[in-house]
Amino acid sequence: MALFRGVVDACDADPYLMRAAKWHGLRVERPCPVCKKISLVEIRYTFGDQLGQFSGRIKSIDELTEMESEFGEFRVYVVEVCRDCSWNHLSASFILGDGITRKAPRKQRTLESDDWVKR
């Protein structure tokens, strides 16, 4: 039987999510529902087959506007994160795109794919 332990269970943001909130989050002008501080940020993650290797990336509102005409369909997840108490919540999920089916872009070399550690 699982038990809810109050704030401990509610404020369980992963360290990677907290880091993303710090560097990529867009400030929201309403208080955190747990700690009541004005430290909420929103992060927008994109996922979709047509995004290829770029699926799962964080995007700004401007980037989403551009992507809407470049890809047929992809899903956006909006996550709210409190930078003070680590509360996090999936606040919205929606689909964007122009409806034209496309192949995923060709795989491009990135720092993640380069084996730059080995010499």
C-alpha cells in the first residue's frame, strides 16, 4: 500500500528538472501552491517522431512558433516547477504542427553524439 507523505512526495523534482528550471524556465507570476513563494517557472518539452533526435528537448515559445510550420505534428508538455521547494506538475499537454507528415530530419552530429572524451 502506497502512502502519501505530504510535502515530501509533492516536492520531488528530479535534479535535472531543477537544473532545467534554473536555466530554461519562464517565470510565472503566481505563487507555488505548496510553499506560497513566487518562484514558479514553466518549461516546455517537445516530443514527436517527426522531430527525430531533437525529440525531448526544451523549447521557448518563439521556437515552438517556428517549429509549428516546420513539422507536421509534435506534442508539447508544459511543466511547472517551483525553484524553492522543488514542487513540479504537468500543467498542460497539447499538439502543434501543420498536419503535413514529414520524415524526421537527418541525424546531425552534436556534442552528445561526438566521442570527444576519448582521445
